[in-house]
Amino acid sequence: MKKYMSIILVMLLLLLAACSNKTNGSTGDTKHPSGTITVWGWDVAAATMKASIAEFQKKYPDVKVKVEDFNSGDVYSKLTVGLAARGSGLPDVVLMEDERIPGYVHQFPQGFLNLTKLGYGKYKDSFNQAKVAAVQDKDGNFIAAPWDIGPAGVFYRVDYFKKANVDPNSIKTWDDYIAAGKKIKEATGAMLLPIDIPNYDGVFEMMMQQQGLSYFDKDNKITLQSAEAKRAMNVIKKLHDEDLVLQNKGWDGIVTATVNGSVATVPYGVWYAGTIMDQAPKSKGQWDVFYLPSFEDGGSRYANVGGSSLLIPSTSKNQTAAYAFVDFFTTNKDSQLLGFEKYGLFPSLKETYSAPQFTANSEYFNNSPIFKKFADIVDKVPKIYLNENYAKASKLTSDAQAAILLENKPVESGLKDAQKQLENEIKK
């Protein structure tokens, strides 16, 4: 009797599991997924995903997509809590900034699906090498699917440059940039660039990537005492010593300096073009862009600022539909162009760059094809290596930058102390 009761109990459990799976929308049919998936994102990224659902459902009519829009801080907070609780309350797809990916993968090594095993590896050549490196694990597997990127350049005030008789095409090196800044300040009174000195080391990061490094090299060794780091920080110190840096406070400070004309240039990612157009409509025709200066003639002038990707938590109850959405959304040309046209999100998908939206002249930006300029350098951005200690490294480098610029600490000792502090932090 006990034997038959056990068999009946097993059959009931299997039936309940099947019903549960059906309720959650799970399906093993990779060609015809069905059910409901939830996607977490924020701001214009969430808006772009919502706007892409209709096109996605033309291909996958049996999948319902629910996009939940939080602020980015809430996404990370809820994600961390959910992963720590072994998946409780997590979505099927989540947006994440690239620099955060290594930290989450390190803390939760089983937290996300290996997209390469699901077939995403076939898209490797569809994106630039720097972006691919940012979304792969140490074994070369895709942990995230590339979405937007931020090739960097120097946005500049055309009218200020003309008044100072400075030809932007003559700026090839950082020394040229500093010399131009002196002339522009004398002619217009404007500072050359904004830097949130105590809190933001973004210009330093750009300079490091130009030289093929982040805070770490490919062997995970800290690079803050490298010749490249010293070279970058020395240029930043020279900019500050020449009184060309406007010390601003956070994102709002950069935007304010841009709108009120207190700076002549802003080195930043391509996505800042949207902010300039939105926040400074009266400056139409007064802005343009040139590539980052190099450290020597003929040196690299390319870097990337920002970018995000999509991941699938391994606890998703509808992994097939989740992967279908991630695959479609990140590799469908129309969806990528939608985000670019409506919200200024610069796509990772290289096939989009031949579209008229990228090749046309921009009336706002001095009738210049600025987006083509950025698209032309995507494949030239050096590949760098990020790891789970990115946030710590950035904070300590910002502290070192503040000590060097505001307390007159020597560059070499400032970076040396930052490296020692980072080594100690990592050991904890």
C-alpha cells in the first residue's frame, strides 16, 4: 500500500509542477516561446524597451512583456536583495551598466544565465571588441547582451573657438588642448572644461582607456602606478594648474556649465549630445565635436564613457521567452534605431551605423555629421579590462585626484597611496 501511495504522491507532484510551469509561462519551445516575462530598466532605457514591444510581438505573438521602470538605484538595490534571496522577486531580464557587471557576476557567480550556451556567441562580430570584452566572463562567455555604448569625444563651443581664433582641427594632443584653452579663456573668459574634482575621475578614465588600460590590466594587476596613469594625471594637474578647470558638483554641475556657457568644451560620451540639445536649445548651431586629444602625435584618441547591457537572472521561470526578448532587442536594427532616434541612446549594434540617422548632418551641431564621427571610431576604442573592484578603484582614484589638485600632493605619491589603499581594500 505504501508503495502505491508513494507512486500517487510522485505523480501528483509532477502534475503540480507542470501546472505551475504553465502558470508562469515557461516553455521549452525555443522557436515558439510563450508566456509572460518581466523586464527591469530605468529612464529612457525602459521607455525604449516599452516602445519595442510591439515589434517584438510581431515575431513572438505569444510572449507578453511587462517592462517595469524604476530609478537605477532601486534596480540595483532590488536586484542585490533578490539575488541574495536566491531569486526571490527577480525579473526575467534586467538592465545593467557595464561597469557593474563584473561585480555582480563575482558576488553571484550562478546568478545569471550564460548567454553563449543559449546561442548568443554567434553575434560576437556584430559589436565592437571593447563592448564585447565588457560583457564576457573570464572564459569568454557572454554573460550580458550588448545594448548601448558611449564613444567619447570633446563637445566644444564653435563661437568661443572662433572668437579666440582657435581651429579645432589643430588640436591633436593634450598639449594642444591646453594651449587652446589658454587662448579661449583669454578671449572669452570661459574655462576649458568641467571636472567634479572630489567625486569624479571620468577624464582620467578616458585618458587611461586611450592608452589601453583601466584601473586594472588584463592580468587584474592594479595600474595606478603605471606610466600611463602618471601621464594621465599629470595632464589633469596641468589643466588645473593653468586654471582651465571649472570645479563643478556632480551631473547637475556639468549640465549647468554647459547651458550657461561657463565652459568651452565638455569631454564626454556621445549620449551627452542629447542632453545638450535638450537642455540648451538656444545654443543651436553653437556646438560641435572633435575627438579626444592624444598624448603624442599619432596616438590613440578614442575611449568610451558608459553603456549598458541586458542580463537574464538564472532564476527566471521563463528563460526561453526571456532569451528571445534579449536576442531580439539587442540585435534587431529597427529597435536599436528607435532608441537612438527617440532618446539619443547610441547602439552597440554596428549595422545601424549605415542608417541615414547616423550619416546625416546635424543642424543643432553646426551642420556637422557628429553621429557619423562617433560611429567611425567605435571599432577603434581600445579594449580594457574591468573587474569586481571597479567601484573601489574609481572612488580611491577620485580621492587621489582631489589630493593632487586641491592639496598639491605630488602625482606620483598620490597615485602610489591610492594603489596601496586599493590593494588593502581588495584583501579585505
